[in-house]
Amino acid sequence: MRRLMYEAQRALASPVRNPRMATVIGRLLGAAFLICFGTGLYSHFLQEPLGWMRFATRPEFLYQVTQGTHIVAGIACFPLLLAKLYIVFPDLFAFPPVRGLVHFLERASIALFVGASVVQITIGLLNTYQWYPWPFPFRQVHFALGWVLIGLLVIHIGVKLPVITRYWSTSSPSDDHLVDAVSGDRSANAEAVRLWGLSRPGGVTRRVLDYIDATPRAESRVSRRGFLTTVGVATTAVVGLTAGQTFTPLDAVNLFGPRKKGVGQQGVPVNRTSEQAQVADAALAVSWVLTLAVGGTERSFTRDELLALPQTSVRLPIACVEGWSQMASWRGVRLRDLADLMDADPETSFRLISLEERGSFSKTQMGREYVRDPLTLVALELNGETLNLEHGYPARMIAPGRPGVLQTKWLSRIEAI
Amino acid sequence: MRADAKGSPGVVGVGGTGLNPPPAGIPASTSRRMRGIRLVLVGIGGLLLAWGAFVMLDSVRLTRLPGVALWIAAAIVLHDAILAPVVFALGIALRRVGRRATGTVIAIVQGGIVVGSIVSLVAVPTIVAKNFAPVNASVLPLNYGLNLGIFWLVLAVVTVGLSVGAFLRWRQPVAAFPDDSGR
């Protein structure tokens, strides 16, 4: 077994598989993980704020940027993670497999790290396609795995710190081998015999190993430059060909983004349809009113009554947790004006209630910083037309810097909390 | 003999035991500080990991957790037992086929295949997902199959072009480029 593990490591040896490369790619991957974690936490707390939390409402495209970055960094993790795993793969064949409790924990943590990372970026990507082929809830698992991964990342950095510091700078040696005693040259075979008295196994195994040995070795400098160039090009390609869904300058090369700018009713993509939300009847009913409740008083507005109030036009992006965003023109009544009409205290937060009865975002909360913001509207028009049913007719919220799921569509009731 | 004793001097195995003493030649004070920092990092990481486990247990129904574990295990198997060996075999095959070519050409062809594969990894699920009765026309609105075909075509042209260029440069004697002597 020892001999076989040794042969595996020797066969896998490559100029690319060295600790300097592991450090270089590991840094980038670690940075991408931290960016995903930070932007993910921000998005999470926007949706489920702790009581004391207040959020910035400017710049109004803030959430578009943080969540667009979350998805871009997540997509960049595909080439970076595969590159990192490629570099350290020979490590899998370490012998003996376990050298004690600490070594066992280290290897177990790495196994979990690898598995959880692959799952995290995969379910994240497929979520942007609205495709859920797994037997567990996406949001909860993605959030919990975020904490798990960041914990494993910190542990990993702690464990590998001597390697990381040794190979951090550009002047560090790039010819060291990742795995002990694996130099890949032919004399290594003789060395194995000398060290352990273990000769190469016979039969098919021997023929496979001889075949691998007879394969020309790659040139070091060319392999390393080729590897880094490949990782760079692959990362640029997956990011560049998808990021157009949020980053307008790349719209023209948006070949693989799950959304396209301008595609959707009134030029704006839709996340949840009226059919999914089962609101069409209630939303199109002539009896629809928007009810405001502040303190003990309630007041209902028909759509015509809302249109008769002073109207404000704003340009705000709608930005989704799935990473796409779309700038649009909205027109409607300032929420602040409605609150003042009801004599609401300026410190009050509001609860927004949709006609939708089942969805997880049918009731959401809006902190006072958004309620008092002059850009926050009860929108009645989109891009110069009456709001389409798919965009929340008769009335929806639009506020600066909030995720799309909180821009409540098919508004029914607004309550002071 | 312990496995980590067999290395040549100066070689640090990335797979080395977690909290082993650092390599010789580093002052004791540095190594003590290093050890301290590492312990703190592992401790903080352990707390974050525990919190993540708690969040998982707290927010996901118990009957769903085996599914999460299964997916994580499957991801490890998928990479370690399928993807990595396939990549290894392809690398061997490419180096043998290209034994008459320069390393640069092999690196370019290899790079082209890898870039195409990774882009396909992201793009193919869009084609599959699109078939699951899209309830919403603004999700996955593009013709991803066609786009992927165009991408591979452009990639193939660029890869072949670069390879031919590299191959010709390699075959040409250096003296044929007197103007390049300054490089």
C-alpha cells in the first residue's frame, strides 16, 4: 500500500503542483470566499435584520453592487477551486493515511472543506438558474454552509500558516515539491526501494506505472506559466460571459448569464410571477385598496386615490439576490408622504404585506431609514407605463439599496410597527 | 520510518501534520509566536464551524440533513474519484500525443481544453434547467446551446492559431529572427 501511494504521488507529480502555486491560488480562492461571505451576510441581514440594525440607503445601487459581486465571486470560485484542488491532489495519497489524532482531524477538516465548498458554489450557481435538484432547502443550507466554510477556511489558514508564510512572496522557491520525496524523476524509484525495500508491484499495475513513466515530463517553466494563464483565462471567461446580467458594460457578451438586461415585461426581468404567487384575481379585482395602519387608525386608498396624490419619479435599480439587476424608471407616491398623511412618528418602521399569502416574503419589514428616504415609493408606474401585473400591479414598493425580494409586489397593507 | 522524515531537505509537505513544529532554522521566538497565531486561528475557525453547525441544525429540519451530508460526500467522490483521475489521464494522453511538439504547444492545447470545460461546467446546467418547464420567460432567456457552440468554436480557432504560431516559432531556428535579438 505504501508503495502504491508513493507511486500515485510520483505519477501525479507536476511542476504546477508545488506549495508556492498552492499559496498563490489559495490566496485568490480565500479572497473570493471572504467576499462571498461578507456580501452574503450583508444580504442576509438586509432580509432578516437584528433589531438594532440600520442600513445605508446610498448609494442607491449599493445592493446591486454587493450582490452582483457575491455572484461574480462565486462564479470565479469554480476555476479557482478546481485549480486549487488540482494543485494539492497528490496529497490525497499521503502515507500512512492517518498519523494520529491531529493529523486525522486535519484531513477530516480538509475533506469537509472540499466537499462543502463544491456543494456551496454548485447550489449557489443553480439557484441563479432557479433549478433545485437537491433534497434540502436552499436558503438555510447556503447560509449555514457559509459559516461552516468560513470556519474551515480560518482553520485551514491556521494549519497551513508555516507553508503560507514560507511561500507568500514572489521570491519564494517555486521548485519545491508539494509532497515529500516526490521529485518525479526516474531515480525516485530506486530511492523507494532503498528507503523501504519496497519494489514496484507486478502485473497490470506495473504496466500502467511503466506506461506513465514513459510519458514525457512537462517543462517546469512552461507548465507553470501555462497553468496560471489557463486559470486566469478561465476565470475571466466564466465571469466575463455571465456578469453582463448585472454589469451593463458586459451586456454585449452576456452569453451564459441566467438573466438578460431588458428581457422581461416592461424591459425588467421578473423573479416571482403572479402565477407562482397566485395573486392575479386579488390584484386585478376592482375592490383592491391599499390599507395603511398607523397606531389605531386605518385608512384605505384605491389606486385612483393613490394616483391623485403628489407623484414622484425616481430611477432605481431592481437588484435580486440571484445577482441580476436592472435599472428602471418608477413613478408613484413617496412612502414618506403617506406616512406623514397618517401622522406616523418619523422613527417608525413599517411592515409591508403583499396580496400573496404563502411566499416567505409576503410579509416583510422596512426600517425607518428606508421609510424616510425620499426615493422610497409606492410605485404605480414602471418605465412610463402602468405597472405590469408581473411587476406588482396595482402597487409595489421600490426603495434604494434593498434586495428585490423586499421590494414587495402586489401591496395590500402597510402597517406601522 | 515516519512519512514526513523521507523528504529532501528544505521540502515542506503541504500535507504535513497540523501543528508540527516549524522547519529548523527559524528562531524559537518566531516559532512560538507562529504556534500561538496558529492555535488562535484554529480556535476561531473551530468556533465559526460550530456556529455554522448550530445554524444548520437550528434552521434545517433533521430529516433533510442526510441529504446535505450525502451531497457533500458525493462532491468529494465526484472530484477525487472521477474528475481528478480523468484530468490526470487526459494530461498523460496529451503529453504522449504531443511528444513531438514543444511544451508550449501542449500547454496551449491543454489550456484551451480546460477553459472550454470550465465554461461548459457553468453553461451546461443552463441548458438542462431550461428544459424544466420555465414558469417565467425572463429566467434563462438566452439560447445557451447556441452560445456554447459559438464559444467552443471561437476557443478552438484561438487555440489552434496560438498552437500553430508557437509550433512554427519553435521549429524556426533562432537565427531566422535577427530583429528579435534584442528581446
